[in-house]
Amino acid sequence: EGKMLSLSWWENEYAVLQWKNHVLHAKAQQEGRESIFDFYKISIAHITREYSFKKDKDNV
């Protein structure tokens, strides 16, 4: 059983709705339902805090 994770970032809710209704997205959904996925779940969230780290020459 394989797993897949897809993350996307959107500028605002309107941009999400535009993609949701886009013809290419509809085709991808159809293909996914027909030949790739038996199950999927979509979660929509807002980032409230974000952390990062980048190794550079000073903190080897």
C-alpha cells in the first residue's frame, strides 16, 4: 500500500476556488478517482506558526 502526500499553498480562498473549478484540475481529479486512488482526504488549514532551519558555513 503506497501513500502520497501533496501540499499546496494558496494566496487566498478565492485562488483555492479558482483551482477547484479549473478544467485541468477536474481532469486530474477524474483520472485520480478512476486509476490511482481508492481513497483520499483533503484538509484545508491555516498556518499559525512556522519554523525553519538552514545549514550554512557558520553552523556546520
